[in-house]
Amino acid sequence: MEILEIDFGNEKEKIIFRKNSYQKDGTPAIEVLSANPNETGLPFGVLTVCVENPPKLEENEIIVKTWSENEFFNFLKDTKYFEDTGHRVQTGYVEAEIWKITDESLFASDEEIEAICMLNELK
């Protein structure tokens, strides 16, 4: 599990990632959670999007929402954790990007998230 820090100018946000799947179709869902003290485990955002009639994804591929409130997640393409495949899927008036997860060490288990919450409570 890795904790990433996002710089918003005068504010820094620590985030962790949890891998799950969408109930509707089983495609991978990547939840982004806060890792800041007093906020650990609280939702920060969702990297992925569930689309109608999703394409068949290769192993470790995800459908990523890169528009609107998720635009700042684009920096993740330039990390060791993800790679843009160049494939796109139409969803409404926009295209979702298909990325490949290249390093699973990014993701936290429920147990690791609980442990971080407990450590932050002790601070």
C-alpha cells in the first residue's frame, strides 16, 4: 500500500486507493480515500466510472473518468502505478480512458485502512 500526496497549492492531501468492483457489471472500481489525520478512510473520489455496455477489459485494465471533478487525477498516468492504453469508450457526451494498472502495491486492503485510521487517532 502506498500513500500519495497531492499538492493543491496551499493545501496538501494524502490519499490511499482501494480496489473494488462495480455491482452492476463487475468491472473494476478504484475508490480514492483520504489518508489525512481525522479524515482517514473518508471518501475523496472515485477514479473509475461504470459505463453502459463496457468493452471487454484485459487483465488489470480499468475505465477511468478523466473529466469534470476527476481532471486532477490525470497526473496518475505519469506514475509507476498506471499506464494509458490509448483505448477509449464513449459514455454520453464524453470518452472514458482505459488505463492499465501496472503496480498493485498502490492499493490498500481494508485491514491496512483500519490500521492507518487507528494510528491517526493516536496522533
